[in-house]
Amino acid sequence: MNNNSFINGAPNLVSEKLYSLFLRCSHALSRGHHQNTGMPPSQQRILSLLASGDKITQHDLLDIMQIRAASLSELLTKLEGKGLITRTKTDGTKRGIDVEITDLGEAVVSEYTHNQQEATTELFSALSEDEQRLLVQLLSRLIEDWHNRHHGDSTCRNAHSARENRRHGYGEQENE
């Protein structure tokens, strides 16, 4: 906990409650996501990234995912085994590998996207559109701050966040 977590030597109960709620939301979202798609969120995220553009190098995917190389390799092996992606050596390099989504992978992403839209509409139906936009801004700020504190340069993360925001139709965040 940082110094902001304590007020006059006593724990900040609001921060503790927020932390507890974040853990519960994360657990519920992850569990529900996995049950609805039959695929772990990390695999689904890779497919979504690949579906949103052309092939990408495994190294670039590693930068975007912010996970260990061995973990990414394991995820890609599982997706390749299911016929959802292909990996090919990049022309002219020894170690470069291009990762590309297959037609079957595109179909899985399409089905997932439809299911996710229904689930998110239901999940956030308790919030107005303005409240949802505010939540996006607040969570984005928290994630960026956390990342900057623990990982320094946020260039890669900010580029990925901007791409995710465009993909979900949020565009540039306005300061209010």
C-alpha cells in the first residue's frame, strides 16, 4: 500500500473497498468470459488482436501482450494446435516469426465478438452511457498510472490502449 492508502495512520477504507471490488469484478469477468467462449481470455485476446489487422511478428505481439516470451509461445502453440493461427518464419531474418489468424480463427473471433457484445450490454446496463464513459476514463487513468509506476515508459502501453479504444469506438478521451 502507498501513503495514500492511510489517512492519519488509519487504513483508507474506500481504497480497500475499491481494491476488493476490483478483484471481485476481475474474477467474475474472467470466469464468465472463459465459460462463454471455452477459451482463456489470453488466447481470446491474441485472436482479437490478430483479427484487427494484418499478420504481426511474434516479437511485436510479445510487446503488446506484456507477458513472458515462454508464456506467449505456449499460448501460440495452443492456438496453432486448434487451427486458429499460423506461424511462419519472416523473410530475411533468422529469428523473426509472423503470426496470422486463420479463417477458422476469424470465425471464432466473430462468434466471440457477438457473444461479448451481448454480455457487455447486459453487464453495463445498470450504468448510463455517461457513467460508462466516465468509468472508461477512470479505469484508463488508473491503468496508465499503475503501468508508469511499475514499468516506466508507457509508449507501448499507450499505443495499445489507443488501438483498443479505437476498436471499441471510444476515440480520443476528452479532458473534462
